[in-house]
Amino acid sequence: MLPKNTLIFPDRPLALNSPFYIRRSPSEELAYTELEKSGSLLRVTAPRKMGKSSLMLRLIDYAETLGYRTVLIDFLQVDQEIFESSDKFLRWLCINVARQLKLEPKLEDYWDEDMGSKVSSTLYFELYIFPQINCPLFLVFNELNIVFEHINISQNFLPLIRFWYEQSRHNQTWKNIHLFLVQSTEVYVSLNINQSPFNIGLSIELPPFTVNQVQNLAERYHLNLSDTQIQELTHLVGGHPYLVHLAIYHLANNLISLENLLKKAPTLEGIYKEHLQSIWLILHNKPELAIAMQRVATSKIDIQLEPIIAYQLYSLNLVDFNENYCTPSCELYRLYFSTQILSENHNTPINLKQLQEENKLLKSLVYIDTLTQVFNRREFDRSVDIEWKRMMREIAPLSLILCDIDHFKIYNDTYGHQAGDHCLKAVAQAIRDMVRRPGDMVARYGGEEFVIVLPQTDAKGAMYIAESVRENINALALPFKTDKLPNRRVPIITISLGVATAIPGVDAINIETLFSATDQALYKAKRNRRDQVKLSSFLRFQY
């Protein structure tokens, strides 16, 4: 057993000499290698208590061994009034950089109101900071997520970071800057977004601990746990680093037995009480997230959620993705959220009947087509508008695929509505099987029509997916024999597809134009003997 004075409660970053730090291979090795390259940019995004700060300390230390000067800008230290304007914010930033480098700020020598704060701050680094230090600079932005919450700042500062990074590709002066961006993903909930607002550089993943890593940590605490006990603990918390550390800390101090720890973990008597309550506080302010999480926790199978809700639960580390389906990220959350959902007063359980009604309402009215279990027309209209605006900002292609089951009315008349419903379900599932990326979506547009939304996908990629869908429908081999269609090539259910691709605001002025082009392409496929894919003749952007 380790001496008690060496066991530090795991509520802070682990010191460089801590014997309890577990390396996250291969992510850390990639980060160290990238840091050695000129003009590097590293970015780590993860929920709180996943090990971001501990990794940050080690990267700063490694940068110093490489001979870099290091500056840590922590946005938790920024007074609220600094966020009033970009000029005030960038002045604050430049002064902090200078002082950490033990330089006189001399800001007024380089600041020009006529040129603006972005140009002024760039020149300040270029003409003053870099020449003064005459060596590489490792500039760390910690808690960058705080900037996201101030749109007046982020709309200027984030493009500035991107500009500095791009300058390092070809400008010899800027090759000496190395950037490290650290952001917590909980902010995505308050921003109501379904992706990181800033995606550049090398993204460093912080995966949960494996069973072997949990075993390694237990051994460092001189704990003698069996393989079964290690597996039980890992399964309970999903390998979450903080939750693993907290459990092992309590076990090493003989504060609780493993049996009691596992038993009480999902209750307000367990060691995770504060952690669970902090998560609940976030969900309490977003009822749609609380209801969705309760659905995930109580479901016996993985379920599909609205993309924004799914991504926000993922950003809180509450769920994992299995293709487009969600499952609880660990047994602790499954147990807690299936039994401890609280009402507004935080004291009494929500009425079960009320919760079931809310679940049903959420599912039927908001986003899921009841029959096929893909997204409905309402969710398509909402999501495609969001993706259109996002692709416009990123100047990236958006592809639509419109699918129509061939001769479905005749099929319905021949085999009956029950068979028709079965056909729709099977086709929907077959389409969904070919559309696997989390950002893509499949929706039932109406009747026998389905639509696929593919952000950041050019015409070549969209045609590949469309053809895969067509082939997968054929592979179903759903029998369709009728005398009304004597000239068909095969007596099975087939599908026709139209594809169109555009960069929003460049190739098409609105989503209606893109959808119309997709519809026209589908019309050509249906006129040309069906069971095929046609690309729009005028909206067909390709890299």
C-alpha cells in the first residue's frame, strides 16, 4: 500500500512527476511528433476531466525541451469586460503574450486603429514578438470554448488563428509558431450545435482507458484487483479516466469496498454523486436532452436520435455512436439515467406516465417517421437548412440524393398495404445501411420517396453512395411479380435515384434550387427505364 501522503485526490491535472499518469497511445506520440514540425497546430477537444490539462502540461514541458519558448493563455482568466470588443480582447492577448515572455509590451508601437485589431495583432507578433525571442514559440490557448460563447469575439479571433496557421505553411517568420488549442465540448450544448465550431490542424483524441490501462493504474496504487474486478470497474465507468482514478483512489485509501462502490455508484450515496449531479444540472436546463438520455438509458437496443441532440449528448460523453445509433457510454450512466431522472424541483421523480407521453410526443412529432424509423420530412427540412448554412460558411459541397421506389403504387395494389409497409421498412433500412457517417442523414420525404443529405460530399462521392444504395436495394430481392409491368428487367423491388451537388451560395442561391436539380435528376432516372442513378446536368460540383 502506498503512503497516504502520496495519494492526491484526483480533482486536478496530474503533475509531470506523478506516478499515476497513464499515457494515451498512440495519440500522445502523434502530438509529440507533430510538435517537432514547423508551424504545427494541435487541437484537443473532449469533455471535462478526460485528461486535457494533464496532456497540456506534458506538451508544454516537451516544447521546452525542444528549446521553444512557451506561453499559456487560459481564457478562464479573462475578465468579462475584455470580451466587449475584438480590439480590447486582442490587446489583452498580445500584452499577456509579451509579459509571459518577459518583454515590455510596447503595444502602441504596433497598433493601428485604421488597419484594425486583427492586422495589428498579426504585425505585433511578426515585427516584435518573433524577432525578440528569436526561437520557436509554443502558444497554448486553454479553454478556447469560452471564446465560442462570445460571437463578437469568435467571429474575428477564430479566423485569425486559422490565418496564422496558414501563414506558417509558406511564411518563414510564421513557421516558428506552434499552436495548441484546448477546448471542452460541454459548450456545444449551450451553443445548440452539432459539431465543433473550429476544426483545423491535427486533432488529438483522448480515448477512455482500456482494461489494461485500468489494470496498470491499479497496480501503480499497489491495488491487487482480479481480472474480473478490473473488467467490472472498467465496464461501470466506460474507462472514463477521472471516474477510474476516483474509484481507485477510494479503494486505495480503504474508504469503500469494491462491492459497495459498484452497488452504490449510480445512486446519490455513491462516490460519483457530485459528478452525476453536475451532468444532471446541464440536462435539467435542456429538457429535450434529459428525455432523450432517458430513452437511450432505458432502451434495450441502440436508438437513433435527432442529430443535434445526439451530438450534444456525445459532447457530454453520455453516449457513444454506433454508426447513426446511440448507446450509453458506460453502465454508470445507463443505470443512473434510467432510475434517477428528476423533476424540476430536483427532489421527486418525474411521473412515469408523463415521461412516457413526453417521449412519445418527442419521437412522433419532432423527428422520426413512425413507420420506417428514419427521420421525417419535418426533420429533413430543419436539418438541410442547417447544413446549407454550414456548407456556405465552409465553402464546401452539399449533396442531395432523392430516392423513389419504382412502381410502388402497383406493388401496393398487387400485394396489399401490409406488404407495402414491410417494403418501405426494408428499403429504409437498406438505405440507412449505406449511409454511415454521423453527419449524414436519411429521411422519408413522403410516400415512397426518401432523401439523403450528404454534407462535405462532392458529386463523385454522392454518386458512389447512390449506386451503393441502389445495389443494396436489389440485394434485398423483394419479390415483385405483376402482369402490369411485362417489360421489367427483374421481378423484384428496385429504386431510382437522382443526385445533385452544389457549394451553397456559389453554385446555387438556395436549397430549393439544389432540391429542384435533384428532383430533375430523379425524373431522368425514372424516364430512362428506372433502377438507376442519374446526376444533375447542371449542379454536379466535383473536386
